[in-house]
Amino acid sequence: MSTIQPVRGTHDLIGEEQRRYTHVVSTARHIAGLYGFDEWSTPIFEDTKVFSRSLGDTSDVVSKEMYSFSDRDGESLTLRPEGTAAICRALVTNGLTQSLPQKVFYAGPMFRHERPQKGRYRQFHQIGAELMGAAEPLADAEAIALGYQVLTALGVAEHVTLELNTLGDTASRDAWRAALVSYFSGYKDRLSEESRIRLEKNPLRILDSKDAGDRSLVADAPMMEEFLTPEARTFWDDLRRTLDGFGIDYKVNTSIVRGLDYYNHTTFEFVTSKLGSQGTVMAGGRYDGLVQQMGGPEVPSIGWAAGVERLSMLLDASPAAPRSVVIVPVGSPDEKALFQILQGLRRQGVRVEIGYRGSLRKRMERAGKQNASHVIFLGEDELAKGAFRVKAMETGQEEEVSRDRLLSDAKAVFAGVGGSTAQ
Ligand code: ATP
Ligand code: MG
């Protein structure tokens, strides 16, 4: 029978890849805690409306990337393509719109039917942060500072640039949209087919186009800046001043409109040149109307999401694989006595393994292969004597250690023998 292959665009996390993934997520979780964010976990699938209502019909995600299906009850469900809409749904359905602000961190798999390539998968993973219930630019700056500190803690901040833009408030956006429609309408025949459709449905997204012809027209398109209402301009000025106060560098990039419909005021991306065309590692913005679209009150909010795979690829070094102490039985020692030592070490927080079979030589070979920090030789004689030989694999140094010491002070024993740092 032929082997069953993994689904296109999915990948297993094993060994080094899993360690990178865990390092990214646990670092982000820790930093989010420093900013007072609590972790939420929402279901992997939701009512399709959670996403179709919020992300916009013309967004790439809704128009062509969602994994939607009817379940056995005939309900339309969707594997979540992103986290923000689901977190807003959870805010409303858990009755939390009365206890604001809510600061939420999340991590987990997302699903989009895209063309798989380096840094782009059909099941990928995101970490994200949402600050819901704060309309002040300070909230935007805090969310961005949190993202920046995550990147710094991962050691990738030097490879990324923060690009920042404003989409203004509704009035600014309406005026800008009208100006864009009249500008691009004058060049309809030069626009790509996709952008001609965008012109009808969501002209702002033309600015996001990757088509070279579109891009040359975009260069001279009317700028948001000219259409900001006084309130939106104040917000934009305050945000930049606050970021300066936080000591965070940024570059204004007026073409950052983001692919999803729900953003207003702030939009931003942390981008890198180190990942080819998949250069955005973290992206977000303000979404004051989204909670309302989920049937809740107006809850001004700001957040971001980052791709764990892209961050993992940017890490300079892999987190080290953990090393074990390996118990090597000599001859056939009493099993009960052996298991007591095995479990006694584990209870002290030492990572201990025992080979299941094989000669002494085979077991030693295996301990070497699995990169053991130490081995403990354990035979009848040693048990009778109440003392065992502990060998540091790196230096070959050996020491006899009493059973009592091993069962009361194991960490110090392994730190001492061979000066190992592994435990
Ligand atoms: P892109 O322009 O790369 O398609 P996007 O605008 O669709 O990104 P968001 O929805 O803002 O991305 O998601 C936030 C982050 O999640 C991205 O910056 C990226 O790091 C990551 N991401 C998005 N889609 C994928 C994917 N298919 N595979 C891997 N990572 C992804
Ligand atoms: Mg995309």
C-alpha cells in the first residue's frame, strides 16, 4: 500500500523545528505577561459568519483562502484563518464587554488555502495580542511595544523594521476612498484585472497590489495624509509621539493598508529582508468597529499577529536540545531498587532515561548518540554497596556517589561531576 502523505501546505514539527516553535511561543507568552496580557484559547473552528462578517468579502482570506465546510448538522463552519475575529467573538459571547479593557494573548494554528511556499503554509501558527477597550494612542503604542519586545527577546529585532501608517477615522477614510476612486477611474485600462474589481468593491486594497503596473499608478495616488480629519490627525501625531517616548523606531509607509477590512487609524507591519518575498513577520492595527460586527457594543481595540514559522526561520540559533542522564544497568540488578532510583531522580526534576535493552556496550553507544550528559552505572554490586559510578560523557570524568546523595541532592551531583551544565 502507498504511504499516506501529509496534506499539502501542512508540516510536522519535530526536533529542532518543534524547539524553535516552543521557544517563540513561550518567549512571547512570557513578554505578554509583563504587559499584563492574559492568554485565551478559542476553538479551532467557528461559525463561518465570525470571519465572513468581519474580514470583508473582498479580502483575500474570505474570497479565496478559507477552509469552510458544512458539518453533519448542515452548519457552515470555518477553520480559523486568523485570531482577532474569534477573540472578539469570545469577548462578546463571554459577556466581557462590560469588563474592559481586556488584554489578551493567544497562540495556535491558523488555516488558509494559499499557494504553499517558503514561509507560507496552509496550516501555520500565529502568536497574537489584542488590547480591547482602549481608544487612546497609548494603547496602540503599548501593543506595538509588546510586539517589539517579543522580537527583541527572540533576538530578531535587528533584522526587522517597523513600518507604520494611518488609515484615519471613518470620515477621513470616506474622503480618501472617494479621491482614490476618481484617481484610479482615470486609469482603468492600465489597472490589473484584480484591481479593476477592487476599484468597485474596495479601492483601498489597490494600494496593496503586488502587480507592477498597479504599483506605478499607486506611486502617484492621492495620499491618506491629505484627507485626515483634525481628530484623526491628532491621533496620528499622538501615536508617533508616544512611540518616540517608548524609544521605538519606525518608518512611515503609506502603502500599508493591510489585507483585512476591519482596520482604522493605526496599521503597522514588522518586515524583514531576510525571508525573501514573505517578509512580514508581525502585522496589526486598530479595529474599533469589529466587536460591534460580532453583535457587541463599540469596543475600540488594537492588536497584532505574528507568524511563528517566519519568526522561527529568523532565529539565529536553535534552542539547544535537552540532555538526559542515562541509567545503564550492569548485569541484572534488582528491578525494584533500580526503579526507585530512576523515579527518585525524576522527582527531583532531573531528566532521566533508561535503555530498554542491549549489552552494556550497546547501551553506552546509545547514550552517546542521544547526547546524554551523564550515565549512571547500576548493577548488583553497586546496589549492595549503596554507591554508584556517575560518568560525565563529555569529559569522561567519573565519580562514586552514594545512593543517599543521589536521592537527595541529584542536581548538585550532576553539576559537580564533569562540571556539566546540562542539568
Ligand atoms: P501576507 O501578506 O504574507 O499574506 P497577511 O497580511 O495575509 O500576510 P496576516 O493575516 O496579517 O497576514 O497575518 C499575520 C502574520 O501571520 C503574517 O505577517 C505572517 O507572518 C503570518 N502568516 C500569514 N499567512 C501565513 C501563511 N499562510 N503561512 C505562514 N505564515 C503566515
Ligand atoms: Mg495573506
